[in-house]
Amino acid sequence: MSAALQLDDVAIRFGGVQAVAGVSIAVATGDFVGLIGPNGAGKTTLIRIIAGLLRPDRGRIRLSGVDVMGDATAARVRRGLALTHQIVRPFRQMSVLDNVVLGAGYRRTSNPLRAMLHIDRRRENERAGYILAQVGLAGAERKLAGSLPLGQMKRLELARALAVDPKVMLLDEPLAGLNRTEASKHVEAISDVHKRGVTVILVEHNLEEVMRICRRLIVLNNGQVIGDGEPVKVMADPVVHEAYVGSGMVTHAEA
Amino acid sequence: MLKLESLKCGYGSVEAVHNVSFDVPAGSVFALLGPNGAGKTSTIMAIMGHVDIHGGRIVLEGEDITHRRAIDRVGLGVSLVPEGRQLFSDLTVDENLTVGGYARPANRDPAKRDRVFGYFPRLHERRGQLAGSLSGGEQQMLAIGRALMAEPRLLLVDELSLGLMPKMVDLCLDTLMQLKREGLTIVLVEQNTARALDVADQVCVLSSGVQVYQGTASEAKAAGSMFATFLDMSEPV
Amino acid sequence: MSAYEISIVSVIGINVILAVSLNMISGFCGQISLGHGAFFGAGAYATALTMVGVGSVPLAICAAIVTGSLLGIVVGFASLRVRTDFLAVTTIGVNFLFIGFVRKQAWLGGEMGISNVPATGLGASGNMIMTLLFACATIGLSFYISRSWMGFAFRAVGEDEGAAATLGINSGAYKLAAFGIGTALAGLAGAMYTFFTQFITADAFDFIFSVMLMAMVVIGGIGSTWGVVVAAVGLTLLPEAIRFVNDYRLLVFGGLLVLVIRLAPGGLAAMTRGALLRVRRI
């Protein structure tokens, strides 16, 4: 049975900077992975490569065994990859419901010709309503997406990602900008998604929450994997500890 | 990565740098020290291609670039963080970064921008702000970020610490260290000798356009007061 | 109806097709096209050549639609490669290139254009009715697309291509579709124009005309079919009704455009919606 997501020797450099240095990872179906690492570790660059937003210098990416290297983002989504952004990007001019309906209609929008031939939205409306309830946004359907507070917007993003029936969900810093309670609630929502059988890969700085829910921790530093396994074991590894604490970097938050 | 061989350069007929040679290995930090007027900036500008070469050679990764135009050198991977930052003050942080990456394919832009904001989270908060309204430290961060958008193999940094709070100097130098760990080669011109020695692998002191000292940073630190005299020597007569 | 009234109504019909089709590209899908005149012209020339060569009205209409659409798809491909702010400039360039090219081609009539295009045989009234029928069809198509999944995807692509991609929407394909359909209809308008005037020169399809079309779309309310129709009708009639407007057409249109962008960017459609909401609250 092939891995839900397989990366083989993925690498990219920006001039003299080796941003991702030959990363190979296999994520099994049903995994709940936390991808962490200090600032500048190459996490965001790697996520962009997996999402199809950036072409690596070398390497292979496979979704459930299918090579997606040549596929643009939209094509990868159709193969079962879902993404949420660090900075939320809902369609602000559309209603909350419509944002999710559009996702639920991914079969309708597979090509323009097909899209032109279909008008009926009843099935997708229903499904969208159901998904919104799942993430705790029941009742917000009619609101303009742009008018939601941040915590709800993040859950809308989650709902949209669910709407495309993903096999693998890639979440880029979903807790950024949320206070403690909001973060805790959002983490529960993500955990629910995972319980429904979606393979989840979470990129996060918030170590506390990551340790709580992820079953597997992968640590990146200087573009390389320096730790991979059970969260507690990985964090106890001196190499990982050194990367986070001992690199002598001034915490930019203080500066 | 970079080799200067008996470089003589200056402005018109005035020679500012006489016979400077050094070698910068790939992935290392090379510091050029000395007081004002010693020829440090002229040397950096010669590497960038903005100064008349009177003699000698500049070799980048085996290729002789002595007489190449500055514009071509950027394409070959040389990028400059100029003295005094020289940002586009009427453009926003984002726009300055866009300009920095303009010669590279547009589809790489977002990823590189993310990385710059990863090195400098403060810039991310101020991304829509006009560059002219940033603090000194933020301007320096932006200048470095802008240079990085060009995907350089060799980064030239001219007088990073001028007018900056010590904390900001630390932050910027730490970022240079991080870039070095990621494989970037850096030539650093600095007046703040102490911090430069912390960060550099190799050191060269210029005085009135002439090399008066060259060695590793650890040697220089060990030499202590002796090393200081080399710097004192560089008082203009 | 007098000959004058027939010609006014014909021109209104043509402008409605042009404005509604431009609204599909720029309003529904958010792709700024300031060269719509070029596709209008391409259709007009294709029709003229077909009528002169073969004399078949259905064939001429097909030629116009296909030519407009092909040129539009080529421009659409260009739109995929350029940074967003450059699309407007590219379309302006296409317009100028089209005029420049056509003026130099002897087989296209050069500077003199093509004159004495054979009549359709329907007479002026017949042509007018045909034009109106096509205008209604265009409006109908616009409403249909707006309510279909295609319109839904267009709105997503126009607002945020990256976010659209995360929902599996291939922005490139949809942009091409928008250009293809919008420019096919512009070509159709070109056919109606040639049937109407039986004489065409390149100047009728220039950049200034493209800007006036965009003015109709913006003033009507970018994205709103009926708003654009009202603006197209109104702005066609205005120069006829008021001598001053006719003499200073560019100034008045340009001025209105600037006013709308500054004070009421949503155009007539948004103003009406706002007014209706206020009325309901009373």
C-alpha cells in the first residue's frame, strides 16, 4: 500500500542558499504529522513545493503513489491534496456558504466546459451546510466571508479544505494569530478532521499544541530533516534541542 | 568562490585601492576592516562592478568578471547590500522586495518573500509600510532582504552597523550567520571590528588602499592588542 | 421607424453585445481587457471578406465568431504568462498591433478599408432585428453563465487565483474560456456592424473605442449584466440626445468614468442595489 504522501530527495536552492537539502519523507495514510523547525529551517519552502507553488531543483513527489511533480496546484488538489494558508484567503465577496459550496462542487468545475453545462447546486449546498456544521460554523452561512473574525475564518478555510474530499491535508501554521482559547478550539476541529480518516500534515510554531495532538513529529533545520518520530522522543533528542535553543540566534520576537 | 588578484581600482585617475589580493572560499564569511577612506567600500564596489579597474583581476567561481558590467554580475549571482541601505523610500517593504527579485522568474517570488519574512518577522508586520518610514534597523533588514531576492551566490554587505542599535546589529549579523549555514558566501565591510570578528571566518585589514593584515578571524582575535595596532596604523597620516 | 431610428437601435444592439461580452471577461472573470475593439474589428473584417468573397450571411457570421475567438484565445494565452498588472497593458498593445497590422495589408484594404460590402438582403430593418435578436441572446447567455458553475468559478478566479487553485479550479483554463467566449461575441458584434455599414475602416476599432466600451462596463457596474446593458443603451443614446456630449464624447465618457471610479466604484448596479436596500428599510 503506497504512502499517502511520499517525498524523495526534494531539494531547491536560491542562489547560494540551499533552502531544502535533499528531503525524503514518507507519510502513511492516517498519519498525523507535525512539521516543525526554527525560523528559516525551510518549512515554508518545503510546503510550497508540496503544494505545487514552487518547482524544486530535483526530487519526486507522489500522492498515493501517483507522481504529481508535473501537476500545478489545482491538479494536485484534484488528486487528493488539500491546503490551508497561513494567511487566510477566503473569497471575501462571497458568502460563507458559497465559499464551501465552490469547493464541494470540485467535480462540476473540473473544466470550463463542464462548468458551463451545469447550474444546479442543491447537492453541493447541502453538503456544504453539513461540513460547516462539522467545523462549528452552523448559522454563519449567509454572512459575508470577509466579515468573519479570524478564528471563524480559519475554520472556514478548514471547511473549504474538507469540501474537496481530500486524502491528505496540508495545514500551514493554522494557529497563527489565534489566542490560547481559539487555538485550543481550532486544534480540536483539526483533530476531528483527522479522526474522519484524513491524513494531516501540520506546519506549526506553537509547540505546545503540536505536542498535544500530533502522533509524529518531523523536525527540519537548514533544509534537512534532523528528527523524525514520536513527539516526546524527538524533542528529547539533543540535536533537535541544539537547533532550537543553542544556535545562538537572538529571538527575533525580542528585537 | 571569489578571488581578487592584485586588484588596483579607483575613480577616474585617482587610485583608491592598490594591489589587493584575497581569496574567499565558498560558504564562508570574509570581513574587510579598516577605517574610513581605507578603500573598503571601493573594493566592494569593484567586486560589484561600479568602479574603474586599473589593474588586476576579479574571479568569480573560476570566471574572470573583471570587465563585466555590474548588471551582468547580478545575473552571475553577486548581490549588494549598499552602505546607507539605499532603499526605494517611496515604495513599500513588499515593493522593495519585488524590485529586488525582478530579474528572477516571477513564480519563485512568493517563496523567496516568505523566506525573507521568515528571517525578519518584523518586516512581515510592516510589509505595506513605506520603506522611508521604517526605523534604522528595519531598513537594514529590508536592504538585506532585497538583496536576497536576487538569489545571490555571493552577498556583499557594506557597513551594516552604521547608525544601528547594538541589538539590531546583533540581529542582522545573526541572520548573516544563518545564511552562511545555508551555504551563502558573504563579504562584509565593517567598522565595528569586534562584532565583525565574531562573525567572520577570514579577515583582511585595509589601510589607505593597501592590505596591512590578512588571516583567520581566530588568529586576529588571539593577536588581541597586536591586531588593534594594525587598525590604528590605518589612521590617515 | 425612420432610417435614423433604425440605425440608432442597430448601434445600441451592437454596443450591448460588445459591452456585455467585455463584462464577461473583465467583470465575471476579473481580467482587465482594454483592447476589446481589436476582436470587434477582427470579426468585422472577417465578415467583410466573407461577404465580398462568398456572399453568404451565415458563413460570414461564423467567420466573425471564429476569428474573434481565435484572436481572443491567443491573447488569453498571453494573459497566463504576464504579471497581473501587465495584462491591461498587453491588451492595449494588442489593440494597437491589430490596427497597425490591418492598415498595412492590401488584401484588407489598407488605409482605405473595405467598402461596398454586399448587403445581407434583409434590408435595414431586417439587419436591425437580427442584431437585436443576437443582443438578446448575448444577454441571455450572460445571465446563464453568471448563474452556472462557470460563472461561480470565474468569480473565484477573478478574486483570488491562488485560493481558487486550492479548490481545484484551473485558473488558466477559465481565463482562456472567458477570453474565448467574450471575444467570440465581440466578433459577432463585428459581423452585425459590417452588415449595418457595408463599409469598414480600421479607425472604428481603435483603443479609444475600447476605452469607451470599458467605460460602459464600469459605469454600468462591473460584473452586473443588466447594469452594463443599461449603461450601454444610455451611453449610446446620450451623444445623440445632447449635442454637447456628441462633440466632446471622449471628455464626457472619460469624465464619467473617473467620477464613477472615485465616487461609486460599483457603478449603476451598486448604486441601485444600495438605493433598493435603503427603500426596503423605510
